Amino acid sequence: MKLIFKTNTYGFHVEITNPLIAARIKEHLPLDSKVIKYNNALCVNINLDVAFGGASLSVREGDVVWDYSNSSLCIYLGSSNVKQDGISLKGIKAGHLLASVEEIRQLNNGDKISVLLLEQKNSYSDSRILSQSEIDSLVKDLLYSKNSK
């Protein structure tokens, strides 16, 4: 699932690859929040009640982590090893940034930010007319799946 993070002056995309986290975030979109910067990360509070056992032990620049200790989606601005760097992270990798980390460093604590679902374009045209053989095939498949239940 791809998300758009928008401020008054800037926008960037993030891809959420963890299906459980994606499903919970999608339920709350669109949402408005504020930027929080800490622990070499840019975070957006989402207020989801989602907890997972175990934490990511290391993160790379551009990793997106669901930090369930503060109910935030965090984008890491640099690499960190949780054990070596002493970072308190109670989360799980959720996806990755689809933009340059340098571009989002300009955001500041307290900046208003909106999170929206990026609409996926269909790979087909809505105006396409199906042939009779395509319709027959679809009906046959539908009837078969209905009868097999």
C-alpha cells in the first residue's frame, strides 16, 4: 500500500509492505497529524492500537517502522542499531520511503502533516468493451466457483 505524506510545502510517498499494519492504517485514512522528530527519525502519530511482539534490532535509512510504544509511523533518516545506539524502539519494520531522505530532513517538529492513500491506477481502461467470448468465460468461471463451494 502506498501513502502520500503532505505538508503545506512538501509531499512524499511511503510504501507500507507489512499487510497487518497496512490494513490498520488504511482504516484510519485520511488523517491529519504533526511531525515529531526524535531518535534519528521523522514520526507521525497515528493512534492505532496495534502491538507486535519483538522489535526491529536495526534500521536503515529510509526504513519505515511502526513504533507501537508511541503509536507512530517513523521514517528513519539514517541507519541505527538499536542495541549499540541505545535507541528505545518498540516496533516492527512496516515498509520504506519512496523519496530521498535528504528531502524530508527539512520538515520540523510540529509541522502539520496529512496522510492519504495513494490511489492506484487500474491497469485496464474502464471504457474497454468486453467481447462475447470474454463475457462467456467470466460467467463460466463465476458459475464454477459458485458451484464448487
